[in-house]
Amino acid sequence: MELKRLKLLLEMKATFFLNVSGGRDSAVAAAVAVELLRSLDPSARIYALYAHTPLALEENLKYVQKLAEWLDVPLLVARPSEGLESLVRRGFPSRRRRWCMYRWKLQPMLEVAERFPPPHVHVFGIRLSESTRRLRLFNKYAERGEQVWYYCSKWRNYCAYYFAPILDWSGEQVLRYIEERKLPKSPFWSSGHSSHDCAICICYAGFRDWLVFKQKHPELWKKIYSVYRELNERRRRKEKVLAWNYVDLDDIARTVSLMDFV
């Protein structure tokens, strides 16, 4: 059934976007999709699509560029029109108010995708065993084990097909594929870095996450802390604005670590 749908989409001259973040799952999903699509149609129109957020690291972009070269597909880099200064106007995002996901990632990526002829197919590295939360929108497809589905965005007038080639894979299968196919490896994979397209996920970060972020990325920390201070100086309510998990970035700034003496 999945091959039949993909063949039909290829006959329709669909444009395929490999949504890569720099993480293992998205890299493997991209590689699996390219291998399959090229076997069905060597002339398939395929692009790697990456959102370079205001909290992204240049090292991650370099890895994504290397991955795109290895896959032999053009890389499209989506950059948001809003930077860290939007935190002052919109406030710090949270798990229930993840405006950063739309403003910094989804919107820029869709704006890039809309430049290309439809129909569009977005390839995602989501897995049932790892990201059931992300699949709530697609439960009726996931429950049937389908890897290709059609979905319209609730934020804008944009509809596309979505393909999750490693939907039923385990983490062990992902690691084995990387070794067997000799995929380029990101330096962040072995460093315990959890958020690849952002140096820190401000929707989930706790006190320790912020402390590590400050130590590892001091320049980026200074920028976001400056925005945090400005946000609180402009606040209209009496209570202090805090980051998610009630983290006060002033406490992070005052906390001394061994890195401060290096």
C-alpha cells in the first residue's frame, strides 16, 4: 500500500522534502526515503529542508550540510524573520504555548516549501516507540501502521502528504542502520545533546539544562539572558517573568561553576 502511494506521488511529479534537524532519527529517515525514492524513480525531486532557528548552532548546520552532500540532494535552509528579540514581545514559550515551534521552525519551512510546485511530501523521522506525543494528530493513520498520510495545517492554508519511513523502527534499528550504511555522524550525538536544531529547548529546560547551556555556549547565553532582562524590565505585571519550570535566569547568571574560572 505504501509503495503504491509513493509511486502515485512520483507519477504526479511530487516534491519531496526531507525534514532534517541534525538528529539521528531525521538523518536515518532521510537516508531511507532517498534510497527508496531513487529506486522507484531516479529523477525524483528531493530536497533536504532544515530550519536554522535563533538558538541553532553553526556546528549543527555544518553537519546538516554534510548530510545533504552524502545524500546527494540540495539543502534548503529556512531562517525565521523573528529572532530572540521576539521573546520580549511574545514571552517565553512553554509546553502548552510553544509559539517558537511555529514562528521559528514550521512557518519558515512552509514558506520555503511553498516556492516549489505541489504536491508536497514531507519526510519525518518520527517513531511510534519514541514520539507518540507528536503522533496524536495522526492517530488514525498511526493505529493502522500507515506511513503515508495527508494533512492540512491548522495555522495556514497549506496541505501536504507526510511520510514517516521509520515509523515502526526501534532505537536499535536506527543505530544499526547508521553503522551499516556509514551515515555521517553529528558531533552532538555522543555529547548527550538533546535538542539538535536548538542549543536549548526553552519549552522544556530545567535549572540544570540552563546551567549547562550557559557553560557550553556562553555567547548565545549572553544574548538570551539580555532578552530575558529586557522582558522583565518591560513587564506589566508585578510578578517576575520566569522561564519554564520556574527557572529564574538571574539565578543561572549568579551561579558560579568551574567553567567561569577557565
